[in-house]
Amino acid sequence: MSEESKVVIEVHRDKYVASRTSAGKTSLNSGDAVALMLAGLSLSEVYSVADVALDIKAKELTAMYEHLNDGMQRMTLGNRIRGAVAKALKNDEDIMPDLQAMCDEFKPDEEEAPEEEAA
């Protein structure tokens, strides 16, 4: 294949938001409400959120996606959760507050920064 006929796929990383994984590593996500909600959760926690959002038991979801690597499982679950949120909104239901509350329970309390004394 000549240089002229090669297809180059450009990755537009400027559209992604930096976040941390549950293991503390740096990651990128789309920055939408679902991605921000799931940021920092472990894979098993994302399965728990998907269980509620999709009304499919986490055990069944795991069986469906266990052949994928952890990143692909997480990405797939995130996309399915996005679909469930969109479907609920289309039916005039908002499941995001319940999902957000669930995710907040999984996340450790952030330590409050000490207040600075006024001079």
C-alpha cells in the first residue's frame, strides 16, 4: 500500500476530559454527565450502576461482557447506561439523580481543605 492510499485516523484528545480511575491512574472520558458520574468507580461498581439503570442483574451483565477486557467492559456499560438514561428521559423519567446518588455512595468522601485564616 502506498503512502498516498493510507487512511489516517486522527484522535481529537482535546474533546476528552481527564479523570482518575478507581486505581488512581489517569484516564480520559467524554466529559458528559454519565462519564463524570462513573469516573473513579471500579468495574464492579459500574456493573452495579448498570444493574439498576438497565434492570439487568450484574451477574447476567458480567456473563455477557466477561470476554472483553476491563476497559471495553466499562466503555460498553457506560454506553448502555447512556442509552438507558436517554430512553428514560424520552419517557419523561429522570433516572440520573438515583444513579448519581448510587455513585456518590461508592466514592470516598473527599477531605475538605482546611479553611484559610483571614489576616
